[in-house]
Amino acid sequence: GLIELLGGLAILVGFQTRIVAWVLAIFTIATGLVAHTGWADQMQMIQFLKNLAITGGFLLLASSGAGAYSIDAKRG
């Protein structure tokens, strides 16, 4: 739970965005592979694909970095 809470807050304010986005992407894929593997059930497949979509967003954020109003931008 702490990974989700602290990672979400770090993403929100833009602190160490690239690193946190990679950590959350790995965490989200791992969660999907552990909790939503019953793909014969349509609801489980939907939940897995949701996790996959969120991971794509994290990877996009990891590649592009934080915006102009982030803590990362103000520090560097």
C-alpha cells in the first residue's frame, strides 16, 4: 500500500517522476499478473487490461518526465 500511496503523491507533485513511474509500472504489471490471471472470466480480463493501460501511462510518464510545474523542473 505504501508504494501506491507514496508513489502516487510523488507523481502528483512531480518528485523523482521518472524513477517513481518505472517503479509503479513494474508494480502495476506484477499486480495484474498475480491478481488477475483468470482470463477465462471476462471481468478478470478487463481488470488485467486496465492494469496494462495504467502501465502504459506510467511508461509514457517515465519517458517524457515531469512537466514545467513539477518539483523536478524547479530543482534542475
